[in-house]
Amino acid sequence: MPAKRQPIEYADASPDVRAVYDDIMATRQTDWINNFWKVLAHDPPTLRRIWANIKDVMGPGSLDPLTKELLYVAVSASNGCRYCIASHGAAARKKGMTEQQYSELLAIVGLANETNRMVTALDVDVDARFL
């Protein structure tokens, strides 16, 4: 297994990486870069690609910003990504998520995981009406 990558701070970043960091800070209206980006900075093409994708997918669209963050938290909880639960949970709270909404979201995630596994294990055919 490769050694754990250490975050690359702004002062130590290459000009290409600093350009992405600058865009992240400008887009998010912050003076801070989180560790996810700092670790991705070891591979600048991946850093640029993932940031461009996040800007596109999480940017303005037909879903409102809070809904997008709630979906991100739900998938992250299902996948067990502690970092993304914390990061997108904080973003969702900034966008108005209440503790009651968070609890309900987690209940839905748990329920969906349980019933998904039951349907899969029981090999239940999809009802014709749903198609």
C-alpha cells in the first residue's frame, strides 16, 4: 500500500495547483482549501478534472443547492465516507439543513440500504407498472 499522501499547502504548491486553489477559493468565496484538494494536488490533472466536475455538477441546475448537498451526504453515508459526510454535512448546514432534516435523511439512507439488500437477496422482479 502506498504511503499516505500529505496535503500540499498553498505556499508549497506549483503554479498549476495554485491556479486551481485560487479558483476553488473564488468560487466558494473562502480563503481556505480543504484537505481533499490538498491531497489531490499531488496529481494536478486529477485535481483540475475533479474540481471542474464538482463545479459543474454541484453548481446551478434544476436541483437547489441544499438538495444537492443532501444527496451528496446520503450517498456518502451509504458509502461510509467519513470525510465527505463531514464536508458536505457542513455545506448542507450552511445551506439551511436542520438537525431534524439530517436525522430524517439518515433514516431514509438506512431504510433504502435495508430494503435494497432485501430486494437484491430475494431477487424480486421489477413490477411491470414501474417500467
